[in-house]
Amino acid sequence: MKRSQNRLIPWVIGATALLFAGWLLQQLAAALTPFAVAAVLAYVLNPAMRCLAGKGLPRPLAAGLLTLAGMAATIALLLVVAPMLFKQTQGLIDRLPVLADFAQGRVLPWLRTEFAIHLELDAAGWKRVLAANAGALKGALSAVALRATQSGFMLAGLLFNLLLLPVLLFYFLQDGPRMAATLATLVPRRWAGEVESLAGELDRVLGEFLRGQLSVMLIMALIFASSLALLGLESGIAIGVVAGLLVFIPYLGTFLGFALAGLAAALQFDSAGDVLLVLGVFGAGQLLESFLITPWLVGERIGLSPVAVIFSLLAFGQLLGFAGLLLALPMAAATLVICRFLARAYFNTRFYQRKIRNRHQNPV
């Protein structure tokens, strides 16, 4: 009895330590955000880091080059997308009165013809209201932007995190192997082989997920932006890039792009066919992303079937809310790896492998 109790002590201590670590992480979530983001970015860039180091480049120099490249790409994206989004938002506000004409002349007759739904809209009144308040809307947009830049405490915190992020990324890239080796020394020697095997499998699955998801984001941004630009949508490039980069949040990128592009098309085009073509880009894009691109680049390699993907999104979304949707697939893949590891360990136990003794056989 005493021996069994002694065996339970390490498990109780480990469970208590895990619970305390989870509580501490929750309390320090805001402070740890830049560290977590830098760690994820370093993990994504680790193959490039290994490639540069393998070619004889010193690790500090390789880490510096990758950090500068990441900063340059981020700044270029912000310089292109942010002004475009601001300009297109103001342009949409200017064209809001046209929406009333579109609804009165096209949407309401279509509803009456196809569904026998009779609605009345005072288009002239709505146009007067929108025209009178368009300037106020644009002024409010500018005021919000100005207020955000003048909010000292919030701006200081944001700037500090933005400045801290490349520094952390550099050190994670440079010292990643040493950090991993330090963590490995904390593992009891009798479990070192099993933990190393589990960590290697987790690294493989999560690495494939992150790099595959990044590829999906870039491909979908290119597809959406180029398709909308070819259709002549004035705000198409900005909407397409944003929608494509947000596909890592399930269905949010497509839904947001569908709504923004549909509104922009309704305000710009006179033909309902042109509006339907714009909306069709996101319908076709969602099908392409769900059934071809993501399964090809992500799904098969992390070992999750379509049913498992749907269940993971529902389960983790219910448990963790918005964060659960973001983390559903990597957490599900990691859970699958851990369950396989535990199953292999269970199948190797004497409890599982011990055969049923014949009742009529005398015990030896």
C-alpha cells in the first residue's frame, strides 16, 4: 500500500505543477503575448534558420537576416494595405447614397418577383440622410484614427510590444537549440527517450500545420485579390488581401470578404451580374480552400480527417471561445499525437499484454 502511495506522489506533484502553470499563464497572458507571438514566428522560420546555418552562416547573422526580412515584409504589407483600406472605407461612405437606389431599383423588385415579399423603402429619404451624414461619418473615422494615435498609454504599450517582438524573435531564432536542450535536461533520464520521441512527433505535426497554414493564407490572399482586381472592383485588392490573410480563422476571412466585397460591388456596379460575380469569388474560394488547398497543404499531413476537423472546431470553440477557433486544429493535432503515444505505452504494459489464465489450469 505504501509503495503504491509513493508511486502516486510524482503524479500528484506533476498535476499540481501543471495546474499552477496554467493559472500563472492565464494571469500573465497580456505580458506573455509578444513572447508567444515571437516563439510561433521563430518556430515557423526555423527551417529557414537551419538552412542558413547549414550553409555556414553564423547563427547570430542568420537570425538577424531573418528578423530584418520579417520586419521588412510586415512594414511593406502595412504600408500597402492600411492606406488602401482607409481610402476605400472613405470611398464607400461617399457612395452610400447609391445603396438606397440599388435597394429600391433592384433588390426590392427581385424580392417581390421571386419570393412575393413586398417591402417599401423611402429611397429619397434615405439618400438625404446618408448624404447629410457622409461628412460626419468620414470625420468620425478620422477622429477615431487620431484618438487612437493620441492615446498615450495604449500607444506606448503597443509600440513597446512592436519593438520588443523583433528582439525576442532574434533571440528565439539564435538560441532556440540551446533553449530546447535546457528543457530536455529537466526530463527524468528514465523518460528521456519517450519524451524525445513525443516531442519530435509534436514538432513534426505542429511544424507542418503552421507552415501549411501560412501557405494557405498567402495563396488565398493572392486568389482573392487577383480575382477581385480582374473583375474591376476598386477596393478589391485590399479586401482580397485581408480576406486571404484571415483564413487561418475558420470561415471569418471568407465571410468578411463576402460582406465587404458584396457591399463595395453593390455600390460600384449597376449590373446585378457583376455583383454576383464578385460574391461568387468568395463562394468558389471557400470551396477551393476547404476541399483542395487546406486538405492538400495541411489536413492530410497532420492526420485529421474532415469529420475530425469539424468536431475540433466545434469542441474547442465551445470550450475556449474565439481563441478555441484559432487553436482548434493545432491543439487537435497535438492531442491526437499524445493519444497515440499513450495508446502505444498502454499496449506495451503488462496489464494489457497479460493473457487470461485458464480457469481449470492450476496456478504455478
